[in-house]
Amino acid sequence: MQSPFYALRRGAALLVASFMVLTVAPVSLGSAQVHHFPDGRPWNARADSGPDAEVDGWFYQLGITGIRVKLDDEHPTDLIVGHVFSDGPAEGRVRVGDHIVGAGGTRFEVPHQNDYGMDVFGAAGPVSEFAAALEAATDGSAKAALRLTVERNGREVAVKIPLGRVQGKAARFSETFPFDCPRTESLRSSLLESVAKSQRPDGSFGNPVHNTFAPLALLASGDKKYRSAVEKCARFHGRHTTPENDAQLVNWRYMSAAIVLSEWYLATQDKWVLRELQEIYDFLISTQYMSLDQVSERVKESHPDSYPTDAEQQRGGWGHNPGFEGYGPIAMLTGQGALAFALMKRCGIEVDEARHRAAYDFLERGTGKTGYLWYGDEAASETDWADMGRTGASGLAHALSPFPGHQSTALRHATMIGENPDSFPDTHGSPLMGMGYTAAAAFRHEPSFRRLMTANRWWFVLADCGDGTFHYQPNRDNAGYGADSRAAATAVVAFILSLPDAELFIAK
């Protein structure tokens, strides 16, 4: 069943041509997405485990070259090498401390900016210029190589990086990326294998980001060899969700469980899931904020500016923990809550209509005229925008709403994402979770999804580690970075690249 406003026509050459000419969103000049700080953030963050534990900081992956770099305000057109992997093609050719000042025979000319906001989202400058040169160099031949201009110890050095042995089955993304794209298919296959191998003995993949997008990616593939892994994760969710739970940040876990278990049930009709979904539903009903009686008096001291002044303020939403704690409900979780209710209803769970509508009302109060969803239930501006993760979560929730009239809101959200795609990898809180929801919401409107993916093609080129994993690239927030810098990125990218053929209800 396709959404009413989504019709995928991957074979239409005319559509592709018109898209390439008319709908590619411009990337603002002179920008780089990483907002770095005088105290060394994000470059001084470390991964405690996984393949990046050897890296001395949180740096940009430069795609299959095996080079990691950081940005510097004193050298705004340079990529400063922070690490070179010993098994990568740049080993022995590029050194830590080198300044990469050009690629593909052209020197970098556009300086990066160091800030966060509409005017500096995206990657124009040395980051995107390197990505373009790298993709141009991956021509599919065994002799493929990337030529770099490097400044080393006061001297300019020409460096040649061989790429033939790591570029994969397809040299570069097709013009229709991610549709009808051999490299997408090759990447997805290796990513899914990496995701499956990352599963823990108890069925978990890690935190709520991993435990949402890893099983959804495997299920989306339609490959039966991954069914046991998805079921194992579904049963993990079932064991770790009960009608009562006072753990910290608990609502994130329950949203993940609701969405994954619902998709598993809709795909398999596995009866044991219904009992688990009912328990999750009962918990979410108890944690949804609906009344001033749920507000702790401690909030007046800890978060006085957030204390609600009337019964409607923040009503219908979910925050990190049950009821109203700290600064109260937020849009990112409320979007997931509305989506969870919509999915559970399709599974046969009896969902309280008033509660469900209250969640949508919360989201509507926080949505501006452009379709952008702000942090809470109040639109801070009618024209400004930032990261799109919560807009994506709300877009999916509205697209799957059982109530009439919500498809138009879903389209507003999707269109907003497509028209302003540059913040895609830089979402507040958990950027990778934001990327997953943003892409899934945009996917329901073909032109918006194509704009989003085309504008961020540079990110997919550079985050690819060449070994079946993707790197969590640095950005304004580091939620989820540290334990393993690749597991979540690999799962989310596998999910996104599976959307065109996804056997998921949220992608239909």
C-alpha cells in the first residue's frame, strides 16, 4: 500500500533528467557542518572500542582513502590529517599532521565557516570539494587513483592514493542515487552483513538508535537469512519492556520497542508480539504527559522556565522520562509516540483516540507554517529552521495516522525536508537517529527524498569506510559517539539505502 502522495517511478528517465536540472537544492557557499570549539570539541572526543579506538580524536572520514581529518580556523581551506589507517590505501603516502590543500588536481579555494545554523549547514568548502574529487577518481578501474596536494613541513608534496582495490563493485553512485544504483546495492549488501555481525548474544545491537534501525534495516531487506536476527532483537525488546519501569531516559527505549515490534508483527503476524505491544502501550499511556497533576514541584526549582502555566502547555507529549520531568515533553519523542500509536493500532492494539489526538496536537503546536517542527510544542519562528530529525519523526507519524486530514501535514513535513536538506547529518541530540527519521519521512514524497539524497551525496561518499561500515561523522552533538563510532552509522545508512525496496510498513 503506497501513501496517497508517493508514487515511485524509478524507471522514468524524463523525471530523472528534470530532477537533476530543477530540484537539486543549492548548498550555501563557504560552509562546513562541523561547529568546533576552543576547548577542542569535537576533535578531542574518542571512541572507546571498535575499529576507531586507535584514532586520537573524532575526525572526518575521507571515504575509502582511510584518512581522517579535522578543520582549523587558522587554515580554513585545509583538511588537517589526524589519522591514517594502516590497512587503507593512504598508508605510507599521507602522514598525521599533513595539510591536504587540494585534490584531483585542484586546490581548495572556498573556506569553511565555523558556526551552526541555516547559513552554515552543508559542506561547501574543502569537505565537499574533496568528496567530489574522490568520487571522480573512483572510475571502476584497477588503476583508479586520487591525486592530492599536501603541505608537509613547509613544503608542497604531490601524493597519489591508489583506490582500485577498495572501491567496490561499482565505482561511484549513479545519477539516480540511491535508485537504480549498482553502488547502492553493493553497499547495502555489505552494510547488512556488518549490521548482522554486530548483534549481541542477547539480541540487542546497543542503544535505542541501534535497536531501532539495525533490526528495521535487516527486516527492510526482505532477505530471509536475516529474519532470525530480527526476531532475536524483537524478543530482546519484549524482555526489556514492562508496564512499569523507572529507568533513566526510559521513553527512548519504549519508543524503539514499539516501532520495531509493530513492524515485526505486521510482517509476520507473530502472535506473541501482541502481548508485548499491549504492555508497551500501557507504559506509554502512563508516561504521556496529560495533566498538571503530573508535574513535580521540583521542576519549579530545577527548570522554572519550563514549568507549564496552563493545562494545555506541553499536553500530549513525551519527555525523556515519565510524565513531566525536567523541562518536560519534547517533539522528537512525541513524534515517535504518535508513530508508535499509529503502528500499534494497525497491529490490533486498542489505542485511546483522545490520547493519540493529543500527541498530534502537541506536534501541530510546534510546527511552523513552513512545516518545520521546533523543539517543543511552540513554533519559535515561522521562517527559520535547523535540524530535521523531529520534523521527520512527525512526518512519519502523520503519514500513518488513522485520522483523516493528516496526510497533508505529512506532505508539508516531507516538502520542508526536501527544500532545506543541508542539515541532514547534523541533527540535535542523536544525529544518526535524526537522519533515519528524516530520510524515512522524505521518502514518502519522491522529489523531496531525491533532493535530500542528492544534496548529501558528499556525506555518503565520505562516511564510507570501504570495509562494509560507515563512520559517525563529527557534528554539533555527539550522542551515541564514544562506545563505537560505526555501529549506529552503519545501521542507519543500511536502513536509508533500503528504503527504495523496503518491506516495512513505514516505507509503504
